[in-house]
Amino acid sequence: MEIERKYLIEEKDLPSGFSSYPCRHIEQGYLCREPVVRVRRDNDRYFLTYKSKGHMVREEYNLPLTAEAYEHLKEKTDGRLIIKDRYMIPLEGDLTIELDIFGGDLAPLILAEVEFPDTESAETFQPPLWFGEDVTFSSQYHNSTLSICN
């Protein structure tokens, strides 16, 4: 189960020193959007992921892939391939901000996601002052939606 909140971030509001935190280079494409089925390269790891419908709470299953299987499936994705750098910024309470800085034609989009152990934690979360609009319940900012080329 994935329980997360998502926020828009303005480049001018990024905290100083964010780039000193661990960073993962991610590339992902979508084989299906309803239900969500995607392939992802996360540094040197590869996954096929299924996500159920939902916004703040949804089921998520990750299956490992080989690099060869990823490359094969990547060719079958629809829409744009999403490219982003994800900075992992620790928060109090054993939480982590996943700060996604998008590349390609999605730049200069920046989103921050925080995953929670339970719904109550997500609902009572007080975001840092540098977070912008809460877009948790907006399908517009789901990566599956962002992958659609207009």
C-alpha cells in the first residue's frame, strides 16, 4: 500500500543545499494508464510496477526486471518517457521528502512527495514552509498523466 502526499515546488523556493542529498536518476514509461502499469529505471535497478486507482492511498506492486527486459518494454510504452532526478531529503519522524526535478519537456516542473506509514499521519502532516500547493488529489500531477503528450 502506498500512502503519499504530493506538492508543487517553485524553483525559487528550493531549500539551499538540497543537491547535497542522495540523488537517484529515474526514467519511466507507461504501458497502461488504467490500471497504471509502468516500467522504471531507477539508477541501475529496473522494475515493472502496477498501481491501483486512487490519489493519497493506493495499492502498489513492484516486480524486478533485468536491464534487457526494461529496454524491451520501454519500446512499448505510450506517450513521453519521464526523466527526473529524485533527491531524498530526510524529515523528522522517519519521513523522507522525495524531491523530483523533471527534465526534458516537463522541465521546469518540480514536485515533492512524502510517503507515510498510515493514513492518519498523511492527513495530519504539516509540510515544510518551502512546499507549495498540495496537489495530492489532482490527477493532473500523476506521473501517468504527465506521460501523455499533448
